[in-house]
Amino acid sequence: YCEDCDALICKQCVVDTHQLHTYKLPTASLIERHRTRIEEVVEKLCGSLFEAQELQERVRGSLEAVEGSAVKVNSEISEAFDCLLRAAQGRCTALRQQLLESSVEHKKGLDGAKTECSMALVEIWRTVDFLEKAIARGTDIEVLQVKGQLYHRHQQQLQTWRQLADLPLPSLCSQAG
């Protein structure tokens, strides 16, 4: 046993690496002293093991709490997402209905404008037809009478047509607001 290195050595080690060291045969007191040191180390390791087990138990408890919280949060997120989805679907339905209603109103407005334009065109065709007949078959006096009436009627008709042309078309966008 090399006392300088505090290690068990063989004959070869005595000659080679421990040649100048102090060494002797292991005695009962030496063995008892090492036994005591080993027991002290074992006691410390047992204490550390107990602390490690307690720490592991606390970590396990914390992990279970975190997993429980994660499940709860996941459930809350799912509920919030479902609620948001329902709200978005409801809003889409409401907007679709509003768009449908406003498009119906827009179509009615366009149909009314189309009817007024058609009536104005019919009136123009009648006027043109009458004037062509008056010019082609009428006497000089009839042409002069028509001219006076035509001028007055033409002025009224022009005003009506301008008013019709100046009417704004129903706008789909302005009704959707």
C-alpha cells in the first residue's frame, strides 16, 4: 500500500512508479480507516439519493400540474376558436342577407330606370314618326303649326329627358352601408 498516493499497489508498481514513496502492507487499522471513509461516502450518497428522490417527486407533481393546465388551456382555446368561428359564420350570413336585400333593391331601381328610358324612347319614336308624316304629307300651314307646337313640346321633352339622364343610377355600394 503506497501511503504517499493512498492507493493499493502491486510489486511491479513498487519497483516502477512508487519506488521513492513510502509503502507498507495493508493493516487492520488502514482497512478500518478506509472502511470508515467509504461508509461516510455511502451516507452522503444516500442523503443525496433521498434529496434527488424528493426533487424527482416535486418535478413529477409540477409536470402533472403543467399537463393539467395545458389540457385546460387547450380546451379553452378550442372553445374560444369555436365561438369565434360561430360569430364569423353568423356575420357572413348577415352580410350575405344584407347583400341579397340590397341587390334586390338595386335591381328594382335599375328596372325602374329601364322602364322610364323605354317610355322616353317610345315617345321619341312617336315624335319622330309624327314629324316625318307631317313633313311628308302635311300642308304648309300644318307644317308651320307643327313647328310652333313642336318647339314648345320639344322644350318640355328635352327637359324631361335631361332630368331622366341626370338621375343617379342606384348604387349597390351606397345601399350596402
